[in-house]
Amino acid sequence: MTKEPPKSTATLWAHVRFAIVGALLSAPPPRGELKREIRALAAKSWTHPVRGDQVRFSAVTIERWYYAARRAKDDPVAALRRTIRKDKGRVSLPAKLAKRLSAQYTQYKYWSYQLHYDNLKALVGAEPKLGRLPSYCTVRRYMQAHGLLRQRRRRPKGHPGGDAVAQPREPREVRSYEVEYVGGLWHLDFHYVSLKVVDRHGRWQRPIVLAILDDHSRLCCHLQCYLSETAEVLVHGLSQAIQKRGLPRALMSDNGAAMLAEEFTEGLQRLAILPQRTLTYAPHQNGKQECFWSNLEGRLIQMLSGVEDLTLDYLNQAMQVWVEMEYNRAVHRETGSSPVQRFGQSPDVLRTSPSSEELRNAFRREVSRSQRRSDSTISLEGQRFEIPSRYRDFRKVTVRYARWDLGRVDMVDPDTGTILARIYPLDRTANADGRRSAMEPTPSDASSDDNQPGNAGLPPLLQRYFEEFSATGMPPAYLPQNAGKQDEDEDEGEKEEGENNDQAESEGEQS
């Protein structure tokens, strides 16, 4: 299983801050009690989002977070993010050095960063007018930020190589609770009904029902049956409840696999919904949900027990009718009014529901992938996706997607969460036609005539070594391999030429 990289520091801090002040947003304290509640939060210890140790925050700090989140009604989590430095991601070099470095990289793209730095250092030593050379880390980060990455040499063909049970908790008293406002807390849970339905393949299956209740009014926001308990099913049901009733402030659920899925948990954070989990083996914490299951089984399921060939569609229709016509209109024995009346008459902290597209985009996981530089693709769930050419210099790419919906995959900025571009699956059949689009320019492509490849001569470092060795006055410490044999061949040639000349002279005198 691939281990996902941790989230950015800004995101972790936003989640911790929202977890601290989220209770004040879901259940605003009475007039005059805000400072007391903030001081109570300041007296608690919290887990540091980066180090993991226990820390405390002052009341002034928590108060600033609270007002920042309250002013940002649409996206409180974004308002609690750490401010990004203005110079983040901007690595600069003097113009002259950047020009020389770019020209050097054009000639030697297979050099390491250290070798580029050493040659740049030698060049600065030979030409002091270039100014002071920054540190190696600065030069390396500049090259990485501008796409000046080391490339591999092309090798010739045929090259070889190729949990146990939890510890007992301290006993605590059990008490009933209720939030003060509508939308301050929703309950969510799955339940296997005692009836079986016939699926499309003619098989009997036991359906599982998802119910979402409002804590203050006991209103059933949404009720629907499915054939499996997955994150996709959970998101599908919760999205309908949000569009029906509005956006809640907090959501309580157990620790099921669907509730802990990344798509669901990250979606709650993007929608500024505070997640609250029940303790293991403590179903009484979600007691309102358990009472609802008793009502469902004792009335609706009993009335449907005599229906033959019960299908999932018919069961869902019966559930919608029963919830809206009986449960939501019946007087609750504890509240003294019907859930629909209490929902409409009580003060609420609900927010306007986002659109269907915004909900679809919210419930997605965010992961980081290494971009394959050969064809600018990444791999998601065993399938390759193409990255736009303007982002081809990115070593790491952060994408947002849902595992059950690979038709919508977006490339995002990990620090701000801004969507940069939508990416699509690799279409090898379409790429086989041979047509290729021009590469979109990147900052590293903007080079002058001096940066064009050509006869660059000796690199500055090697030139300096030649000059220093020549200054010693010593000959090179080596002999050519055939030097002695070549001298002997030259002497024998001169000797034979002399003998031939003497013989020609003697023959001329005789004639």
C-alpha cells in the first residue's frame, strides 16, 4: 500500500485552529459568555499539528481565530490558514549570474547541481564583476524552481542493467445532551435492515440504510437504502441531505471505514464541517441515532414485512414517504413538538448549501505524485493521467480526486488549495496519430542568443586548472604511448634517404 505524504503545514494548522473554535461556531455561547468559553479553551492542551506534542494557545490567539472564522461564513477553514510568505517559491540570482548559469546549463544539462555550482564559483573567481556568489542551496533551489533539472545521458542500446483491544478507559458518567441550535450538530450512521430485497440479478440481498439526523430538532434530513457501505455511498447520501436542509456546523459518526475515508474527511474540512467521532465500543454517544433505528424497525419495516418481491427502489420510495409523512410530523416525546416544527421555529446556524458541482469537488482526496519527465504523466489508481505541458517542470504534482470518480481529476496548489488545471487520462489511441502540439513555454525556455548551444570552449573550472598547472612550470606527468617508436622510425627514414642520395651521385660520376 502506497504511503501518502503528509499534508502541507498551512492545511494542518487550519484544521487544528478550526477544531479549536469550531465548537463556538456550531453552538454560539450566550451573550456575555464568549470570553469565559474562550478562556476555557485556552486552559486546555492541544496537539501541535507538526511536532505532535501538547501545546496551549492564549485566549487572545483563540479569540482572533474565532472572529476570523466567523467573518468568513462561506469558508472558515481557508480564513484560518497560515499566511503564505510573499517570497515563497521565489528564488532569485543576480541577472549576470543567472544568465551565465542558464548558458552553462544549456551546454551541460547532464551535470550535477554541485558541478554546476563549482564551475559557477570558478567563473566568479575569474570575473569579480559578476558579484558575490550565493550559497549552494540557493543555486540549487533556483535551478529546480526554473526547470534547470539534471538530465540523464542517453546510453547506447544493449547497455546492461536494467489493534489490539484498546486499554480500559477511566469510567465516566453517561448524560444526555442536546445542542442549542438547528444545524449545530448532525448525526450519521449506517444500519442493516431486517428485510431482504431482490436485486437486478435475481439475488436476495440485505440492504443497508443511511440516516442523517439533526440533533436539536431530531429531523431526519435524509434517509436512503444502499447495497453496500462505502465512501461513495456516504458522500452520495450526505450531499442530498445538505442540498435539502443546508450546510451544518458539525457531524457526529462512528469510526467506520467509510467515515474515515480521505475523500469524506477532507470534504468535511473543505466545507468547514467539524467532524466528531464516537469512542470505540460506545454506541450510546450516538444514542439519538440508535433510537431512530428502533423506530424504523418497529414501524416501517414491520409494515413492509408482508410485501413480496421487495426491491431496493420500492423500499427507498416507502422510506421517503414514511419519513416525510410520519416521522418528521409526529410529536417527539422529549421535545414536545414535531421535528419539522422545531426545525423551522428554532434558531439555526445552518449555511447555504453549495451547488452539486461544488459538493462533488469538495469530497475528494488530495495526494501528491511524482511526474514522469519522459511523457509528463502521473499514475492514479493504476491509470496514467497527462499533465499540461506548462507544468512539465514540476517534480511533484498535487492532485485532487475521488477513487470512485476518475472522470474529475484536478491539479491543485498544495499551499492555497487553488485548482490549477484539470487533467485527463492518457489516450494512447489518440496519441498514435502522430500529431503533436507545440510545447507551452516555461520560464526556463526564455533564453537569449548566448544561451544557444554551440562551441562553449573549456568550462571555467577546467580552464582555471590549466592556468594553475602551467604556472608551476612542470611538464605534464605522462609520455605519449608511441613516442619512442615514432622517433626511431624517423631516424631510419633519414638514414635510408641519405644512402639513396650517395648511390645516385656515384652513378652520375661513372656515366
